[in-house]
Amino acid sequence: MGKLHLELVTPEKVMISQDVDIVVAPGSIGEFGVLEGHVPFLSGIVPGELRYSSAGQTEHFVVTTGFAEISDNKVSILVDAAEKAAEIDVERAREARERAEKRLAARGAEDIDFARAEAALKRAMVRIRVAEKKM
Ligand code: ATP
């Protein structure tokens, strides 16, 4: 059993609160891994895959946007949304991707919030990628 504690929190609930051996998370300047004894640091979190291992089992989640704090063998990750890989609704993500792509294709239209559509597209693509990964 690891001596590293992982907390994954969204505005809705605490998704994970447990001791783990390693955490790998999608940081804003690239993926980072944390083992016991890691130096303290802060990082932004971007849409991507979060995984952790505990007692030889690896679990996969999707996270969206937020930040992470690593300190005293505790990894705290606060994000807008997160889902366990196996619980992702792929059809919903495909529909979200399609909506976002249509909005992005309408480049130039005044009523389209481009950055918002791009962010939605990223979330949808990550959900599809992680859900479809054979694990
Ligand atoms: P959508 O347009 O389908 O709502 P979204 O990217 O705008 O997608 P978010 O704002 O990131 O959705 O998430 C809203 C809530 O819905 C969160 O609780 C998130 O975990 C959940 N969620 C979003 N998409 C999926 C999905 N494909 N499968 C399971 N849960 C999802």
C-alpha cells in the first residue's frame, strides 16, 4: 500500500480519496507522475487522462480543467469534471464532439464562442480516447 494520498475533487463530489502508489496526471505543461516523497509543486490540469495505481491495480479517469497541488505526500486535484473511464458515455461524448465541430466550422459567425467550442471539443475527444482505450 502506498504512502501517497490522492484526492480528486469536482464541484459535485469527492471522486477519489485513497492511498495510492503512483499518480500520473495531465499537467498544463505536460503529463507528470508523482511517487511518495515528491517535492511540493503546483500545476494546472488540462483535459486528459488521470491514472493511479494501488496494490498493482491501475485505474483510469478523465479529468477536465483545474489544478493540482502536491505537498506532504498528498496529491490534491480539483477539476471542473471527472469520470471513471468505464463510466464514460461514449455516445454523449460523440454528440458533444459533433456539436463542437459544427460550431468550429462556422468560423467567423458572430454568435459563436470559439474558445468555448474548442474547449468542448477537447473534452469530448479526451473522453472518447480514454473510453475507447483497451485496458
Ligand atoms: P456535454 O455537452 O455532453 O454536457 P461537456 O463537456 O459540456 O459535455 P462537462 O461540462 O465537462 O460536459 O461535464 C458536465 C457533467 O457531465 C460532469 O459531471 C461530467 O462528469 C459529466 N459528463 C460529461 N460528458 C460525459 C460523458 N460523455 N460521459 C459521462 N459523464 C459525462
